[in-house]
Amino acid sequence: MTNTEQRPPASGPDRPIALITGVGRSIGIGAGIARRLAATGWDVAFTYWTPYDRRMEWGAEPGAAASIEKELAEAGARTAAIEADLTDPDAPTRIFDEAEQRLGGQVTALVLSHAESVDSGLLDTTVEAFDRHFAVNSRASWLLIREYGLRFRGAPGTTKDTTPGTTPDTTPSPTPGTTPGTTPSPTPDTTPSPTPGTATGRIVALTSDHTVGNLPYGASKGALDRITLAAAHELAHLGVTANVVNPGPVDTGWMNDELRETLVRGTPLGRLGTPLDTAHLVGFLCSPEGQWVNGQLLKSNGGAAS
């Protein structure tokens, strides 16, 4: 597999920069996306938050950030691992500052793969848990997207051709040898059609439709969907596309045997998803070939029933 399959958007003197959140474990989806982007020509900044993994049943993975950085560097990427608590409203600004300072350029692609996910339902969710899920999954995502939008500047000629609310001047220049205001002799129209604006900026957010028995997680991810899809329109003048990806059932260590067997039976392909499955789609969306896909909620779930 060669790097020419998914060429990254041109940005800066060398490799473009991707910022990926939620890369705390080597078997996680975020790490899979980081590997894919590094292999296809991106430098990668990523965030992680060890205290979250530590309080989950799978526990923290010692040395994960350093190990992932080493893998990405072996693929040719410059890296910046940034530990950040996304319940802190000031964290997104600090994350972008550090990523830009350490990698020496603007972030071209923002991939949101972080999550707060602690199972609870309608009757047993606490206010604290509800607020924490929305702080991490919704508010932090909005603040990261906002920070990206405030900083991103597309490469010359790669944003939209017109400023929103204006119409390009299509009045033809006078034909040489004629007087302005007169009708020249008919000649074949060989003027090429205007080239539509292209997009170099990318936002991709990972979501879930798992809400029953997992209320605060599913509800806060639903809010994330709306925020991201709004960005497809509100940041369009910057030459940015924004999409949401639902990876479906991906076992990254959180499933028990019973759940795993149930999900496999509900998937036409007879297997669970892998981080690489998700990474392939995200890699495409971040490539030049993926720029026409915009404002979409895409299911990459092997046909699994919702």
C-alpha cells in the first residue's frame, strides 16, 4: 500500500498537520486513525487523558503516548502528544497553541475521537455524570471546532471563490477592437467554466447512536453530531468540510464475551469493526479525494443493525 493512495491536502512547506483527540490507548480508534494519517503523509498532534482511562475498567496503559509517538515517527510523522483534560474549557486553546508551536504550522485536519462514556440510563444517571458527559463530548468538541475555525487559513486559491452573500462579476470584458456598449460580432464562446472552490480544511467527529442504557453518552454524542454538521455550513467560507462518522461496534477492550457474540450475530459480515476500518474512512475524508463529502453523518459499521 503506497502513500499515493490518499494524498493529504497541501498545507505548509512540508507535511500537513492533523490534530486527533482521544488517543490514550494503542488499541483505540484514535490511535488507529493516527497511524493511518501518519502513513499517508500527515504530521500528527494528539491528545490523551490518563485519569479517564485509569477510572475505566480497562485501566490506563502505561507508556501508551510515548509508544504511539514512536510508531508515528517510524512512519515519517512529526508528533506532539498532549495530555489534556477536556472538562476544562480552556483546554482547547492550550491544545492548539501547543500543537502549532511543537509542529510549526497550522492544524489542517481536526479529528474528534475523544469520549466520556460511563453506562447509565434514564433513572440512574446522576447530574454530575450527565454534566461531565456533555462537558467532554459536546462542549469540548464545540470549543475545539471553534478554535479550529478561528485559526484556520486555507492555502491560497483553495477556499471558496466568492465571499458568502456576494456574486462574482461575470460581465465580459470588451472584445479588443470594439467600442464598449456595442455588440461585437458573434464568436464561439471558448471561456472555460468557473472552477468551483475547493476545500483543504477537514473536521471529522466520531459519534454513536447508543443511547438506551447509555443515556448521557448517547445524548451528548447527538449534540456533537449537530455541532459538527453546523460547521460544514458555518466554516464553508474557510474551505473546510465537516463530517460525522459512526464507527459502529468496534471492540477496543470494552466488550464482554456475551455482548461481543450478540453484536457479531447482528452484523452481516459476521465480525466486529476494527480501528483500521474507521481509520480508512477518516483517511479518505481527510484526503483531496474526500472533499466533496461534506455535512454528512456516515455509518461505517459493516451493516450492523442499530
